[in-house]
Amino acid sequence: MKPTDFAEHLTTFLTTWQKNQRNANPNTIHSYRDAFKLLLKYCSEERKTPPERITMATLSEEVIKGFLIWLETERKCSISTRNQRLAAIHSFFRYAQTEEPAGLFYFQKIMAIPVKKTGKPVVEGLSPEAMKLLLEQPDRNNPRGRRDLTLMSTLYDSGARVQELIDVRVGDVFLSTPAVIALTGKGNKTRRVPLM
């Protein structure tokens, strides 16, 4: 069976373009891959179109909207998860429009599907008493406890994400006055954060 245009574009998008052209984080590539796994499942189960028969023409605006509804109703995905899946699809069709200009009008209809608004949850901070209690938990008399206290203090002090702290190397910590830690976040963007 001859590969479809969708199969060729999706393979290049996930294996080459995201990595080489966009310099995407491996986690982003995995997330996009998972979004398309779900899209293939939707097409196969709900639309009775097996993956090997899906073409760029098959993926109409109607199909993508149906997929998003299916995510929310059948899979019980949250709005933020639905929006993340849509972001992967938007990214793919932005790529596809440069590879297959004949489908530009149809691709732009898909890219015009809006994300759903979602309320931002208010994240309550810890009270000084709660933070003090939390920082008293590690046993400072053994190396593991001192390590845990250092990690917890650094997370609290810097506002770092856990992955950012995991990625810190010795050369990213500057203890001369003023003490600073270099954190590399999403999109490989580095920021310097003062430490108390």
C-alpha cells in the first residue's frame, strides 16, 4: 500500500521538523505524538477510517472539531488538555501549509479553530507557619536530609519548576554575593534567579 500524504507529513513533522527546525523539547514532541495517537484512534473508532487511509483531505475542519468534542465527552479530558491537543494540531497544519500549499485554505480553516477559554485557578501560597513546618521535616543530621532541605529551600526561594531544578548543573549555581542560580525553563530559555 502506498503511503498517504498525511503519513508522510506527520512522520516528517514529528521526527525531523520539530526536532531540527523548531528545536522542540523532547517532552513537546512526545506530547504532540500522543495528540496524534488519539486523533488516529478517533478516526479509526468513531469515523471508521483506519490510519492507513487517512489523508490530508480526510482531516477536515469538521473532523477536527468532532475530535475535540470526543476528547471532552468520551475521554473526559479537561479544557486545558483539549487545548493542548488542539495546539499540536495547529502546529502540524502550520507546518503542512508550507509543504502542501494547495491545501492552504483548508489548513487555515483548521488553524482558525479557537482554543476554549478556561479559568485560571488561584494558587494559594503557603503561610509562613506552614512553610516553616515543611522545612523542619528533613533530618539535617544526615546527608539525605540536608539534600532534601536544600532542594526544598531552593524550590521555594527560586520559584523553579521541579524539572528546572533537576536540570541544574554545578556551573549553574553562583554562591558569590549576590547568590544566583541559572534555571533553564521551557523553550530552553535561561533565567538567573537570586537566592536568599
